[in-house]
Amino acid sequence: MDKDLTSSNLDRQNILNNEFALEEIKKSANIKGIIFEEKITFTKGMIAVFYDVDIRTIERYTTKFSDELKINGYEILKGKRLKHYIYEIELQKVPDINVGKNTPQLAIYDFKAFLNIGMVLVESENARVLRQLMLDIVIDTINQKTGGATKYINQRDVDFLESFLEEENYRKEFTDALRDYVDMDKFKYARYTDMIYQSIFKEKAKEYRKILKLKSKDKVRETFYSEILDLISSYEYGLAVNIKIAYEKMGRKLDVWETDKIFRVFENLPHWKPLINKGRSKMASRDLALRDAFHKQLEKYIKPLDAKEYDRFLGSDGDEIEKLMKENSEVLRRLKERG
């Protein structure tokens, strides 16, 4: 999906919250600043020089995007911290920095805020080049972490394995209920599975496959995040129980209209709403940031990923889990088949 950082706060924040990508951007850009409180920082003048624009342009953008910049490391120094900053400028012998010792306050930008300015600055060719570098590095960083297989990045989550193994048990309860208590042909399995998917994340299996660009051999459920697997399991088990109760009450198999009615009543139970809203947000937000996959039907649920989410799927714990799953893939397959 093409991203325009100048117009999308969501895309900007997804990069600025990705500490793994930020570290690579810092290495590649090789940008020098003032080290202050163990962070690289910049003054307005330094930023204006780098992006080759007038300092008034930086001030204008800072005012326009002040709320966003404050979140990402822009601040005003005063008092003792300002004196310490001026001392660091002198100590580090940073050239061409015009900050008087009697300055009452000073605006500074850390590395994230520096990049943030570059993301919105449309007058600068240097900013345009840096934006493209950032987008390329984000893609490369995620691909390196996943070996290029972002469709299975969900499996790097510590919670995935338990949900993945348990899901098959609930799936069997559901398919057995359809087999024994619903009077339809074999199409019923795909029909009600798609109805569950549409109820939870507004897409049929075929639509989901297209968005994630899955191949015919790829299994849809192996790409779901643990929260989605848990929701599907809850649906399948709950529906299985309700279908069985209706069958026992009627003393015969249910037809399609009766089964559909059970489904509609079940999916509209009020307790689903917060769980489904949270699941939709996690699925759509993660897929956009980590898989570059856009779920149009879930657009209103998309939020920037925070740093914890990036660490969850790109951090060292994910490396270990991915390694364990690869080393034990055959054992896991047998466990899942055994139920």
C-alpha cells in the first residue's frame, strides 16, 4: 500500500513508534546532533540547515504540528536543563550553533521529532529523500525480522501457540455440530465459517486471502493473531452448544433458516461488542503496520501501533518463539491433528 507521510498521521506514527526501524534509520542517515540526556537532539537552526529551508519554515511547521511533535520528542528547555544543554553544546564543540548563554528558553527536537518534521515538510527535497529512505527501511526491517514471510508474523507472538493448538478442539466441536444437527449439504461448513469471519472482521475467507496475498497452500487460520483465534474459538464452541440445544429441543435436524436464526441471535449478544471491536482494531492496525495489508472494511478501527506492539512481534522474544516453532513444526502438526 502506497503511503504518503505528508498527509497521514497514522503512517507517520507507525514509523515513529517502531524503535527497530528508527535504529536502522539513524544508522543509515548518519545524522549528527547534540547528545543530551543520552539522546541525540537538534535545535530549530540545525533542522533548518539539514532540510535546507528557512528557520521560519521550521517554526511554522512546529506550530502547525505542535501536538504531534510534543508526543514525539519536541520540547522547550528552561532553567537548569537549558543551562545543561548549552554546556553540552560547548563541550561537544558543535559548530554553527547560535545559542546565547542568556537565552531564557530553547526549543529542541530529539531524533523522532527531527524525523517527524521531515515527514510533513513539503518544501524540502532533503525531506522528500529522507521520507523515502524511512519507508524503505521500515519495509526492510520487518522483512529481515520475518525472513520476508510477514504473513506469518502473527506466529512470533508468545500467545499464538496456545491459541493455535486449542482452536482445533473448538473447531471440531463446531464441525461435528454442523454434521450431526444441521440438515444441509457439505457447503454448510464453508458457509458458517464465512459467517463467523464476517461477524468478527467483516471479511469472508476469500477476501481475507486476497488482502494478505495468500497462496492456495497457505492456511488462513495460521495467519490469524491470537486474539482473533480466541474469538473464532468462542464463536465456534458457543454456536455448537446452541445448535445442539435446539436440535435436542426439536428432536430433529435444523434447516438453514433455523440455523441462521441461531447464528444471528448469538452474534448479537451484547458481550461480543467490546471483544470484537478490540479484535478488529488489533487485526487491522497490525496488518497495516506489519504486513502492509489494508483492510478497507476495518478502516475506522485502525490505530498506530505502539512501541510495545512492535517489540511483541519484532523483538527478541519473537525471535525465540519463531525459532522454536520452526524446530518443532512436525511435533506441533501432530499435536494439532490429535486435538
